[in-house]
Amino acid sequence: MTVLHRRHTLALLLGIAATSLLPGAAWAEPPADSDPGFAVYVMNRLDDLFRGKSSHGRSSMEVKTEHFTRTLEMEAWSKGTEYSLIRILSPKKEAGMATLKAGNDLFSYLNKTGRTIKITGGMLGASWMGSHFDNDDLVRETRLSEDYELALTYKGTVADEPIYVFTLTPKPDTPVVWGKVETVIRQSDLMPLRQSFYDEEGERVRELIFGGHRIVGGRLLPTTLTMKPLDAPGEYTKFTYHSLEFDVHLDDDFFSVQRLKAL
């Protein structure tokens, strides 16, 4: 299933997007939670959690499906919304494989054959590295506040944690298939805890869980993000950040097919 919000999620996980937030800049004081602009503020903050003018980091991706379980170690670079480069470090079988995004073009380097393949339209729906995401998710972008109507629908305490719950419903003519998205935010620091995705019949079908909140790259971030398809119990894709730095110097020509092969 290729949906606009899932594209947002993978971009968030891999840090492949830019923001107008200046390097090292702090977020402005949030509006009061009774203010209509509060929901927009919180969702924009969520969109920009992992974003900078550029980034470099190491992470792992654990994938569990009905048929296999695998863990990949990765190194990734990004610059703005146009460029990203992801290299697989381990396991040995996949080490050296790489993916390049340059504008709307996507390339894959196959370490076994030494070939670079441009991902064409017919291949965009294929799974990316065996995960619950596909190649198309690496190319597309979205922002929650632009594509959804936002509403603060709950303020209270769950399991001794003061939280906000925001309900997102698609704006007219927005190409999303979710009937709604519920986002749970921690009141104390406005960190995300969970997102639930509902189909048009109102059934919850996917869940994204944020955990391991700590300072990374000078920012408080969730360092684990786990996507669970609820129609496949026991399956998940889990990203874990091990290191992450923002606003590093990267020239545009770093993101080239030649670099893809040389990594």
C-alpha cells in the first residue's frame, strides 16, 4: 500500500528532508494548547524532528515478517529535500549495497554485480530492503499540517503520563487513503509517543511507536521508531538511531552515481 503519509514516515526516519528551521535554532515558545495554532505548531515540530539543512548518521533497521527476520546496519547522508544517500554496512551479504535519491530520481547499487540500476515507475512499488516500506516512499514528501485538518481531541493522563491526542483527517482532494490519523504527544516536552492509522471504515490498521527519547545531535529525539502493520500480527520494521549529526557540510556532487559506486 503506497500512501502519502507513509512516505512522510520513511522520510522522517531517514532524515531526508529540509526545514526552514535554522541550524541550531530553538523552537519558538508554543501557543497555549487552547489556541487553534497549537496543533499546527506540534505537527510542524513533529515533521521537523529529524530534519536539517543536511544530516549524517548511522542506524539499524530490524525487519520481521512472516517469512524472515533480518537486521541491517546503515549509514546515511542527506541534503535538503533533493538528495539522500544510504549505504548498507552489514550483514556481509548486503554490505556495500546503496540507494541514491537525487531529485525525483532513485538509483540502487547492487554490490554483488557492481551494477547501478535506475528505479523506474514499475519498480517503485517494490519493497525497500525487505522492509514494510517501498522505493516510492524514498522519493515522495509531505507535511502533516498541509495535508490534514488538525484537531486536539484529548488532553489528559494515560498510564501516569500526561498526553495530548491529535486527530488528523485528510483535507479535501488530498491523495491519502487514511480515514484519520491519531497522534499521541507527551505534554512535558511535546515528544511523539505513538501514531495510529485508520482506514476509511474507521479500523486501526497501522501503528508507529516512538521510544528511546534522548539527546542526539544536540536535539532531544526518539531514537527508536517501530512501524507495525496490524493486519499482520508480529510483523514490524524498527529503526534505531545510533548516531546523528545535523547541518554537516555536503556538496551537491557528493550525491552522484559515481559516489554510489565508490562507497
